[in-house]
Amino acid sequence: MNKILLFLILLFFCGCSSVSNEKYDRTQLNTNTWLPNGHFLTPAGISIAVGDLPLGMAFSPDKKNIVVVNSGHNEQTLSLVNVERKSVVQTLPIRKSWMGAVWGPYGDYFFVTAGNDNKVYRYGFTKDSAWFIASLPIGKPFPEELVSPTGIAIDNQGKFMYAVARMKPVLYKLNAYENSVEKKIELEGSLYTCLLDERRQRIYVSLWGSSAVAIVDAKNLDVIQKIGVGAHPSAMLMDSSNERLFVTNSSENTVSVIDLSVLKISEVIDVGVVQHSLPGSTPNALALSNDNKTLFVANADNNAIVVVTLSQDKPSIVKGFIPTGWYPTALECSDSVLIVANGKGNSSFPNPNRENPADLFPGMISFIPFPTDSVLKKYTQQVIDNNPISRKKIYSEWANENPIPNSSEKKSPIKHIFYIVKDMRSYDELFGDIQYGNGDASLAKYGRSITPNHHALAEEFTLFDNFYVDGEVGADGLQWSTGAYATDYVEKTWPTLYGRKGGVFDYEEDGIATPKNGFIWDAIQKKHLTMRNYGMFLNEEASERGEIIPIAKGLMNVTSPIYRGWDLNFYDTARVASWSKEFDLYEKGDSLPQFSIIRLPGDYTSGKKVNERTQKAYLADNDLALGRIVERISKSTYWNSSAIFVLESSAHGGADHVDAHRSVALVISPFTKRKFNDKTHYTTSSMLRTMELILEIPPMTQHDAGAIPMYRAFSSTPDTTVFISRPNNIPLNETTQPVTQSK
């Protein structure tokens, strides 16, 4: 079946109330679904389609129904799922949502947090049918107030609710009887969820941005204590005796266990697919077996459920792993069945009609029976095979003389790296017209006549027609391009922002969006190497005024004061003129930094606004800027020891017949193979890993650690032929003219 047709069918099921759904039975694990990030999917159990990016699920008290909160880029919805029939029985539209849901004590109503509308919605429920009843405002709707409620809890009488927010660090005590806010207290950072401990009259709050859990008195909302846990604490779960609190540390591959009798950490469980591995598993959801002996943990970036055997007096043991769909975000346990929300569905798709990758995630719910020991063993091996970090790799052709070192004893002849990060373009959009590559010429919107330098560089050096970006849009794409990871905060919030449902772009500043191990510039400076930043992570408003203000700590003392950041009214060729001034001085003083990161954002374009530059003009300017950088470096004394790496932070602005993540990559160096087509499957993380190996810096996360380095594109015999940039064919100041209608 055509993948796009399948996607449309799934959307149809998501948008209609129905008692039957198409089911995908993967219990036999006989099919591997390839993902553009180098992972494979073999989701266990039976899957049904729900809405866009399911982030939250809540069981009814009788465990017969689940409300699923779909908080993605497209229309946000609630899916009512009948557990016994394993089907969506109703789909309700909701203006805005974000994860939180809880049922009343008798199962005849439930509450859902309404995202940036800053409300809590109440719905009635009976006989597989729900209806809207009322809303409880906790703030003025965005943008008047930045609140965005997330997790929610309710007491056994259904009178008091407790809700937390991620854009305003506030815990709210709500009166469900009077539909009012009783009390509130400001905490710190961004908050993820809360749990009510009725026996002790405490609220437990995961401080998503502060690496701690707050213990709050449920009556007066006084803070009792804060307990330090790991980075990005998110989901929480108590055992049935309320003796232990489990907390997922999303940026640390761990689960903290808090002894509630003494309010101390009793254990930290390593739940990574590879024990003691670098960050990147992203544990973010929890469930417990009825006997409290088995903990289940959803690892979003491993596409797996971790099965942990618990004990009161012995260390917990990771027993195995269960494969899931793409990016599991929520987890429930009903008797002997696990119910998993797969945030990005069960597949990636092409986008020949320029569909936004964010629109190609039909979320899925999987029903997975508890596996026997023999089945769990099989599942575990499958998860190991699915993940690049644990998958066996053989690089038999990676010769010792390759410029990319294959061991710590080897040194690269490449001493200077230029890393150029651009924005938004797909492979077919630029290179679909290169005949010997795997392209679709009909999709080459910015082909040879508009991007002659990109074409010349791909054809004179190496063409990569099997390269994929790890991110979906600019927000997470920049994180992947600079840190080999997008945290759960980034992955779960950008769809709301990009879907114009409120929020702020806070992904380029130090804070909750920052990976635990930081970015490539942090790793470089930790190694005491020299570097220079041109345009990356700058204050946008200041940049538009011509002021250069870095907003990431690691860039404070290494940023060019004359290179403009994000400002689409500014020409990329003008940026390169500023870069050239500094490069001339570096060459004159023989002081070129070992690493330069250069942002060329112009190919993002500003759309089709009348009297502004055309999209073709933006691309032509971006293309000429790139050509001039390469020409200048190739004519310098540093050419013999340099490598230029070029990628797009995302591909979401273009079309591609293979996959919506396939994008443009260039590697330009005397050591790059000439007139070569490298068909190896590479990713954003592959490019980062290649640069790390050259610079002798360790990987930042398990994603670059497990990626295939781009060694096949390199030769031990250098070719120092100078590159001559091509002139532009499109006027760089060409503007979109208003359409005149004939009388």
C-alpha cells in the first residue's frame, strides 16, 4: 500500500468516532520498519491509530476505558479507547491540550488540561460516550498569560484537583465542586506532573527543569521538602502501598526511587538499553504490575519498554526490553496487558507534496500482553538489534590510513573543521535533478539553475543521496545538529508551538531545552580546543538590530561580534563578507581556530510575501554564500588541513519522494573523494560523530556514539584542487510582485 494513502486512511480513523479500527498485529516481530534516524521498529502487540502525538493517557477507575490526550501539530483531540475491544470508540476535538488527564472517582467524568488556553476541561462519560461539560480557567489564554497546565491529580472524593504548569512554575489546588482555584504556589523551573498521596496528604511535583521533586502539603500548599533526582524528572508513579515513588529522569537514562517513609532516594535504576551509557534513552513514562514486583519504563528514544524486577531489600534488576512503536510517551498496565502510546506512530513517510514532517505522525496505541521469559528474551534481542547504540557494527573497509581515525591511537591529517548549518531543505528539493543520485527531478524546486554551487560541490566532491536529518523541524533540528539529541522537553513542546497553539521558542538558550552533556561547542572547549561561533544561538531581536548577543553560556567568549544571527532580512552573502574579514585576519596571523560553526539561515526563506525577496532569491543568496566560503578556504593556506561539513538542521520546508527527513549534506575537503556517490545511510548524528573523531572529542550522547561515521566519503590521498564558486543566476534582490487582475 502506498505510504501516503496509508497515512490518509489512518487520519480518517483518527477523525471519526468508531467502534472498529484497523489493527496492526506485530506479535510475531516478523517485519522491521526502517526509520530515518538509523533505528528499526518492530512494535510488539496490536496497534490502533489515535490522534496526532498522544502525550497522555488515563485509565477509568474500572480499567475499561482510557482517555488519550493527543497534543500534536495538527488538530488536537481526545481519543476514547475501549480496552476490551481495543478500539477507539469516540474522538473529541479539543482546541488545545497538553498531556494531562484524570478520571473522577466513579468514572462518570474526567478532566483534561487545556494547554495554552490555560484551563482545565471537564467531560461527562457514560457507555463509551463523552461530552464537554465545563471549563475551569486558571489563567488568561495565551498570549496574555504564559501558564500551560500539564499534569493533573484528583482526590478520592472528586472534590480537589491539583494541576501543575510548564510555562509558569505553579502548582494549583482546584475545587472541582465550585469550579474555582482554591490556592496556588509558585515553585521553580518548568513542571511536568503531580501525584496526590492521600494517606500522607502530600503532593509530589516533578520539577522538569530543576532536577528535583517537590514535596508539598496538600492542604495549604506549603513546600515540605525538595529531593534532588536526575536531569529532567518527568513521569512519576507510586506503588499501591504508597511506600515508594518512582521518577523518570528523562535526560539521564535512569529512574529514581524515593522511600516515602523517610523522603530519601533509596535507589537509582539504570534503564538504558546499554548499561552506563551516554544520555539519550529518554525514560518518560511508568507502569507497575498489580503485585508491585515489576516496573515498566518507556524509553522514548530507544523505542522500548524496560522490564525491571523490583525488590524491597535488593537492587532492582533490568530483566529485559519490549519493542514499541516510535517514541513511546505514555504507559498504562491493565492486569496482564501493557498499553503504550507511541507518540510518532509506527513509521516514517515520504512527503512528495511538501507535507510538513510534523503532519506525518499518526499516533498509535499498542496493546502488549506480558511476555513470558522466552518471549521477553526474543523481544530483548530485537530491541538491541533495533538501536544503533547496541547494534553490532562491522566496518571492515575502514582502513587505518583513512583520514577519519578508527581508533584513539590514530591522528587525522584534518586539523580545521568548518561546520555550516543551514535550514529546512530536503534532498529532492535541491538535488532531485542530479541524474546519478536517487532523486525525483519533478521535486527539484531549487535545482541547478538556482543552486549552482550546491550542485557543483556535490558533483565535484561527494554526493550523499541517503542522508537524513534527525530532527523534524528547526526547533528540534538545531538541537540534533549541535547536541546529537533533542530532550523530551523539546520533542514534546515544539509541535504545539509550530501548530500555532501557543508557546515560546526557548530552544536556543541555556535551560530546560539543553541536553545534559551540552552541545558540540561545550565538548570542544572541554577538550581545550579553539573554536569560533558565527551566528549560532544568538538573541534574535538583538541580531535584527545588529547586536550580537549569545544566549548559550558556552558561546559567550567565542562568538564573532560582527556576524549576524537569525535575521531573514539580512543577506547570507553579507554574513559571509563578515566571516571573510575574520578569516583573513586568522590566515594572516596563522591563528585559525580548530573548529568554526557557521549558520547560514537564508534558505529558510520568508515565504511568499509581496514586495519581499522571492524564495528563489533567498536560495540563490544562500547558495552563493556557501560557494564563496568554500572558495575562500580552498584558496587559503589552511586548505590542505581543512574539512567543511554542511547540513540542513531540518528538511521540513521541502518535498522528498523517499522520506520527509532526507536532506542535503556536503563534505568538502582535499580528503573527500572526488566525483563519488556515497549511498551509505547517514544521519545528522553521523556528521557530528565524524567531526568528533577528527577532533578527538568523545561523543555527547548515545546517538552520535552509535551513528555510522562518514568515513566512506574520505580518501587517504588528498586532492588540493581549488574550488571556484559559481555566479548566481537569480537576482539576489528579486522580489515577489503583487498579482494584477485584468479588468
